[in-house]
Amino acid sequence: MSDFPDTASGAQAVPAERGSTTGGRPKVLFVGNLTTSLTNFRYDLLKELAERADVLACAPENDAATEAALAEIGVTFRQIPMARAGLNPFQDMSTLFTLIGICREIRPDIVFAYTMKPIIFSGLAARVTGVRRRFAMCTGLGYVFADAELTLRRKVLRAVATGLYRIGLKGADEVLVYNSVDAEEFRSRRLLAPQAALSIVPGSGVNLARYAKSHQPTDPPVFLMIARLLRDKGVFEYAEAARQLREQFPEVRCQLLGPLDDNPDSVNAQQLEEWGQQGHIEYLGETKDVRPFLKECSVFVLPTVYREGIPRAILEAMSTGRAVITTDAPGCADAISDGENGFIVPKRNPEGLADAMRKFVEDRSLIESMGQAARARAEQEFDVARINTILLRKMGLIDSDTTLPSTATD
């Protein structure tokens, strides 16, 4: 188990010497912007870290299930104040001061943060407290840097975000991104110093055993989209493509899985009900485990225009042996070879999306052949063990000759 004291967030404890835990194990402060993401997306990495270091994971929400799951693998959890969206200076200062207090208390050897606010404020806290090794992983530049109409609000947010990234990333050992478009954006906007190390890693990876390959239904074909129900995720394009497709092939099923959001850009309950009454979309609600739904679908669809890194939902679908239809948005197409393990369509183009879906209906052998190609690519490039090997080497927790065993079992 980790050797961190169970004290309140930000407590000003007497600093310990770095690396002074039992056995001289290094200490890692791991910061995210969503508590459930620690187990949903980072569980395998945290488990590997905990075998080599004392790990304190911090995120905003209090979630008993996440805390229990982390405790089972020897990771200590601490809730911190953080508003995931918006720029409220009082809330953000609370985040910063809490992280400064934690750094002074536990004296970590390594700080590892992912997503925008954790990167910025843990980077600042680490600099203030003299943490020598700092890593930032950008999982996608998101709304602020999206290719969309540059309104006054977006201009202001982009300018503020640019300045904060520059401050938070100053002196970082390395910045990690998921795709070449984001790498270029970091350089061209000077979000980090010209001499700073910047590397591309192939997404967060996927546990190939947890998302095991399964047979794809073909009669009738079942299309599935999993996403937060935001306009920029392509929900409206999917609904229109489903309408066009089912007018020609009424037996086809088009399913939608994901939570409603309080974001003004979100689909509302009335719209979902209307789609349901029209019969083109089956709304499945939301879930904490997408695997049963992936198992019952033929093809996965994600027509997003959002600035994704490499969408985890795409990797999970590929791992289960599902062909993928997605857009040419940054990051989305990185996992898909058009015509081999899926199709890439233009953004905001329901007609193009419907045409791609139609190909699987008219030639149902593509469901299996492209699904097999998707699983093969997941095994070759996106195994979470491969990604974690890269990250642990960069943090100096394993040597260059060590490779974590694959998670594939079939």
C-alpha cells in the first residue's frame, strides 16, 4: 500500500525528504480532472505505477467506488477542489493552493497530470514547490482550440488557455500528446518552450482482455454511437444519417448510448424522445460499462468534430472487433485506415456518414473482415501494456529493456 498520510486536502504537513518512503520507493502525484476517469481510463497505468512507487491520485469528485478500486491496487486517493469547465479565478486559485499544499506535504518525486486544468495547476504547484520531474499528457485540445467559428468568447478562452498552458508547462520534463495535429498545435501556438520535449503516444491504450473480441451480429446490422450527447460529438449528424439509412433499409438498427449533459450544446430529452418516436434512433441511456452494448453491435460510429486526442471509445470498439466509422477530425482518423478497418467521412456531413453506413448493409461481409482488421490493429498499436511501457520508461520507473506483458489473451 502507499505510504501517504491520510490528511485533508492541502494540509500543510512537515515536508518529508523525497523518496523517503519505506524501501526508498519514489513518490508519484497523479492528477486528473474526473475521478471516475482514474479507473475508467488510467487503471492499468496506476496499477503499474503502484507496483513501483507510492502513488497519490487526485481528482475533483468524491466517488466511493473509484476510491475502493484504487485502494485495492495500492493507490491512495484524495479529493481536490476543481471546476472542470469554466474560468472562475476563485475556484482555480483554490485548486492551485490545494495542489501546492499537497506537494509540500508529500514531496513527490514525479508529478504526472492529464487534461488541461490538472496540467496547468499541478505544473504550477510543482514549480513552486521544487518538484524536479514533471510530465503532462494532453488527451486532446478540446473545445477551446476546435476548428469552429471563432466567437469573441472562444477568442478570449483561447487566449487565456494559451497563456496558462505556457505558464503551467514551463520547465516540464516532457509533454505527451496523442496525435500529430495536436503536436503541431502545441509548437505553432508556442504552448511550451521551443526546446521542451514533446512526444506523441498512441492514445491511452486499451486492455485487450477486458475488451475482448466477440462475434459481430449482421442480421440485421446494428450501428452504435457512444458519446456524451453534445452537438460537437456529431449526434445530430448521426440521427440524420440514421433517418436516411432506415428509409432505404428499415430493418437496420441505429443505437445511441451516452449521458445527457447540462452543456447548452447538448441534445435535450425532448429531442431524444422525438427521435425515438420517429423510430430512427434507439436511445439506450447511459452506462458505466459499455462492453455489453459493444458486443451487441455490428459497427461503431463516432462522427465527432471535437478536438479528440485518440478517442478511447474508438479503441474499445476496435478491441472488441468492431469496424469504425469516424470523421477526419484531429485524432479520430489516427486509428482508422479508410477502407481497411473502417471508413473516414468528412465532418458535419450526414450524407457521407449515411453512405459509409450503407456500405456495411449492402456488403455485410465487411462487418467481419473490417472488424478483424480493427482487432488486429488494436493488438499491434493500442495495447495498453505498450502505452504504459512507454510512459513508465519516460518517468524512469522501468529501464529501456523492460516491456510490460501484453494484455491480449486470444
